[in-house]
Amino acid sequence: MTDLAEFVPLIEYNIDFNKTLFQMEASAKTLKWGEPTVDTPEYRNIDVVIVAYCIYYDEVGFIVLHKSIAMGETLFLIAYSRPLNP
């Protein structure tokens, strides 16, 4: 799972708190749309990208992210809503 750097500790806490409920591993990493970090091996060969509860809206950054990690058959599932006060 990824988010902005300030939210990664909360994600790590939630992963640890819920790890006994699931039979899979999860990890948390920092990812800011449009940053060059997505051009590293750990962000390659991703099968599924789920974007949910997205609270920051950066269309250009999202397109850069999409082009950086979408390889072959990468599936993007996006729950999107427009901000109430753009």
C-alpha cells in the first residue's frame, strides 16, 4: 500500500494490527504521484493498482504515475469523486 510519507506510519500500524485476519503479506511505502520514485524496480511488474479514497487531486501526477508503472497487463481500479469545492 502506498500513500504520502506522513501517512505511511498509520498504514503500517493498520497492517500490523490486522495481520492476523489475512493470509497475505502487506507493506507500506511512500508514493507521491509524479515523483521519480516510481521509476525504481520495486514499482515495476505491478498487477493491480487500486486507487480508493483519493483525497488529493493531481491529474497530471496521476497520468505520470500511470505511465510509469503500467506494464503490459496492469489493471487500474479507480474510485473517483470530484472535490466538492475545487
